[in-house]
Amino acid sequence: MTQRISKFKRFVMMNPIIQFFKFIFLSIKVLLIVAGGHGGTREVHK
Amino acid sequence: MSKIVILGAGISGHVAASHLRRKLDKTHEVIVVSPNSNYQWIPSNIWVGIGRMKSKEILFPLAPLYKKKGIGFKQAKVTSFYPEGDSETEKPFVVAEYVSAEKKGETERITYDYLINATGPKLNFETTEGLNPGTNKTYSVCTYTHADHANEGLQALIAEMKKGKEAKIVIGTGHAKATCQGAAFEYILNVEQELRRQKVRDKAKITWISNEYKLGDFGMDGMLLSYGSNIMKSHEMVEMVFEDRNIDWILGAGVNKIEDGLAHYETLTGEYKTIEYDFAMLIPSFSGHGFKAFDKNNNDITDKLFKGFMIVDADYAPKPYEDWTVQDWPETYQNPNYQNIFAPGIAFAPPHSISKPRKSPNGTEIFPAPPRTGMPSGITAKLVADNIIDSIKNNTESLHHKGSMGNMGAACIASAGFGITKGSGVSITTFPIVPDYKKYPDTMGRKLGKTFGEIGLAGHWLKLMLHYAFIYKAKMRPFWYLIPE
């Protein structure tokens, strides 16, 4: 095993309080990206 | 009055049926034809496969819901298409064979005004000799029954490991052209965490085997993504996770034969190798269902509808990899020969792979097929439904709703371990799914910021929330349509 994630980073990744705010942030960000619309590509480049 | 027939009741078919029923009045018929009696939320099969969720939590029966909502349901599998009708039946129709107990074996001609082919993929286990879930110590998590078997196999192995057995676990793709690496990626991380939870991790050697050229390809040619304040390539991110979890990897591997505890594979360098295992979960290749199509004179016109999967408004002209563009990808999922037939989700034939095609010196193509699962399946199904609704309401063909995978974002919330406080997830979003190298030339065809990765407990919560939200939506509970695809 090679430790590739530092102890501090691991603490941040698994701390429920920090991760709660991350959860809110991620939910909004994912929603904006996914529900942010989609469309064609052909007219755009004409 | 129009009659819309939807083939398949997976993510794509069910989304299309739900929106059509909600937006069309009851003078129009919406009929779903599917051999499956249950709806299943496939992304949660990962948790069924490690025993942290029961299969009954990810499925529900379709017939009562459809009856309540006024959607017709025929538990049958389609065998052939007659898009021009025939000498006996004037309207276009499909031939379906019932699989439900009370009508088993009976066939019916189901006529339609609009047809949505959302039959998804055939899980093509037979193209890899010996790859049959539940035999030769290999398993799958592609369906809830497969995931149940995988869990039984895994728990039996863990019991042996608790008695001192040293085990080899292999997880990845079971064919040179398989796709859906994301599911295998989730499963390997969940298995690793489950072994740690059951305190037998030190007894296992876990290996990732895949047809990807680099880790983190996922059939999308990898991606450049924002990770915190850094910008990194997806293979660097996955490499970091695998090294940290002590997972080995074999890349560019086309698995071609399975024997009891042995996976034979060919590498991109042309070598033939074998890996031993005590438990393997290998994703099979996906293929079309082998449907046949006939014109009104009963001549075979299968090639007007199918190219393995269904032909849609993509550019299928063969051309070199360097000439592929994002504009080759379909926008409306309409069959060019029959304007009342559509194929969203996995059912449409992609114009080409997204990952760079590679061959071994022996001529074997070893690279992932393009993914169309999950979110793109839902989005493309909804836009197809919206176009049909507009066409019916306006009484003229309407194709205003467009959604190319080259102009669509997707989120892959990959579980990396189950548990409210001990769980983890690798959340990756990508925009667009098919890289647009002209629009985003300096960032590997994708928009940074909208293409990002995160690792941590929040990812697990997000995936769990999506599980409950999408099952709520699929059950068409109040205001279900406010939850986006």
C-alpha cells in the first residue's frame, strides 16, 4: 500500500461536519451541471 | 388519438412512459412492453452486491403502478419490427411474445403511432467463453439477481477468509470491448471497504482488470478535471485511489476466456496471459438484442433499423479517429428511415467509440465501448417523449428538443464504500460527455469547473440521496417530475 492521501486530507474527507457542507455544495453543483440544460451541437458550429 | 408504444421499462423506457402519461390526456394510449415485471434502480446494485442493501429496496413491481397511472403494460419481449405494417395489418406494429405466467408463449401484434425503443443492451455474456454469472467463481452486478448472487459468493469467500484463507479477487471488464467500467470501479472499492469492515482485508489481493488504456478512461477517453484547487487527469485521480486502497491494476486487457478461477486475457502488447482468482466480478460486453425488421412485403429491412443497436440521427460514415467530431453524435434519437421510431438511452447505435480505438498486434480490438447508461438514458428519454408530445399536440412533426451527448453534462457519483459515517464516494461530473475538442481545445475537450472530481463521505450521502430520490420519482409519487433526470 502506498499512502497517497494525507492524514489531513483523509480527515477532511471523512469529517461529517465538513462533509455536510460539502454535501450541500456538491448537491447544488451537480444539479446545476446536470439540470443546467442540454441541446444539439450541429447548429452551434455552423 | 395516438398510441405510443415503449419497448423496455428500464431507466429510459420508464422515464419516457412517465412523462408521456403526465403530459398527454387519456385519449392517447401509452403502452409499455417489457419482459421484466419489476423496475430496478440499477446504480444501487453495487450495494446489493456487497450485502449492504437488499434487492427488494431497489425494485418495485411495474404492473400496479402502471394500472394506477393509466399506462398499459404488457409483460412481453419484442421479437420483430414491422414499421410499414404488412398485408394483414395496415398500421406499423411490433411482434411481442408474452413471458408472464398467464400468457406465456402467446404472441401479439402491437400496433403503434409512435414507437420508443428503450430496450437497453443485451448482456452479452456468451461472447466471453465461460463468463456466466454464478459459475466459474465469476459474478456480475448488472441486475439485482446477479447482484444477489455476487453477494452470496462474496460472503462465502469472506467466511473462508475469516478461517485463514488468502484470497485473490479480480474485478473489472470481462470482454475486450466491454463498457460500464464505472460500475466495476464502484464495486471494487465497495468490496475493498467491505473486506476492511469485516477485518479480512489483509487476506485479500485485489486486482482491477480492464480494457481501458489508462485508469479512469471509463469509456469516455478519460478527462481533465478540477480536483480541489488542482487540475488533474482522471487516471491520476483513480491511480491515487487505487494505490491508497492497495488495489493492483492490469490495463489494456481483453478477457477472452474464463475457467474455474482463471481469467485468460490478451493484452494490447499482444501477449496472452492468465490471472487466478477466488472471486471475480466482470462486466460483460453489451450488444443489441438481435431484433429483425420487415417491410410490408415481408422483405428483411433489419439494416434500415439496426446496426447492432438502433440507427438514429447520428453520422455513421466510417472515418479515421482524427476526423471524428462531436457533431457525429445524435440529437433527437429519431430513426432516419421511420420518423415515428426513436431510440433513447443505451438502445441507440453510437456513431463511434469515445475512447481512442486500439488494437493488439494480433488484430484484437481492445478498448471500451461508449457508455450511455444512467443520466444520459433519462435525459434522452425525456427529450424523445417531449418531441412526441409536441408532435401530437401540434399535429405536425416537432423535433425542437435536442440533447446531444456532446452538449450534455453527466454526473457519476461512484460509491467507494457504504456507511453513513464510514462511507465514501468519488463524485465526478463531466461536461460534455463526448469531448468537444474544438470548443474546449486546451482542456481535453471538456469544460473545467463543470468537469470536476471530489472524494469523501459527502459523495456517499449524495449517492444515497439519489437512490431514494430516483426511486420516489420512478414510483411517480407527488411532484415526481420536479426531480430532474
